[in-house]
Amino acid sequence: MNAVKSPLSDSDLKTVADALQGALVDLVDLALVAKQVHWNVVGPRFRSVHLQLDEVVDTARTHSDTVAERASALGVSPDGRAATVASGSGIGEVFGGWVKDEDAVRVLVDALGAVITRMRERVAATGEPDPVSQDIFIQVTADLEKHHWMFQAENV
Ligand SMILES: [Fe+2]
């Protein structure tokens, strides 16, 4: 079923759809990882890291909704199911159990770094086929890079 008509050509739409779906999966997983660490962080810096992680969750959830709805607006069905996220996320494995505060920061530096790399590839890929979607990826990348900066600044 193709319920919504896209303003893009088929080939442009394929490029943009892949970028949006990939971004959705990365952002849903980023929100899950940040919550997992939010619940499990321990150590002297517990409170600041615990609160900071929820700021990442807010960013990831907000942007996952924007990205998914951009896909819908282009006539592409977004897929945010758990199995799809698990198989497609660019974030590496995060281990269960309690996480020392400095390790929590490292997990976030790595996770944000992985997502930012892929998000910048999406910025590059979508400029020609759809600058409107590219604009979303640019805003997402800017917000993620701000979080990335703050976590990196903590582990010096
Ligand atoms: Fe909480």
C-alpha cells in the first residue's frame, strides 16, 4: 500500500528513505542506551551523569519522532520496531549491569560518536535529493555533537 504520495523521484526517494530509516533506528537505540546507563550508573559523579543522560534521551526521542514523521510525509513507512532497531543500529553492544560513572561517560562518547558519523553521511547523501530532509539531519547532528562535546569534556 502506498498511502502518501511523495514529491521526490523514485531514485531520490530511495536514498532519502534509507537515510531517514537509518537515522530513526540509530536515534531509537540511542534513547534506549542512554536510559539503560541512566538507570545503572554508579559512582561519585552519579547525579550529574544520571541527569545528563536524560538530556540525551530527550534529544534522541524528539529527533526520532521528527525523522519518522519526515519519512511518513514523504510516503515512506517508518519502522521503529524493536527487532528492526536491534538489527540496524550503528551503536555497538552495551553490556548489562551497573556502570561506573567514568565508564558511563565512555559508553556515551562511543555511542554518540557512532551515531554522529552515520548522521554526517546522511547529511552528505541527502543534500541533492532532498534538502528538506538534509536540514533535519543537520539539526540532529548539531544537537548530538553538543552532547558528544559535553561527555568528552568530562573524561579528561
Ligand atoms: Fe529517570
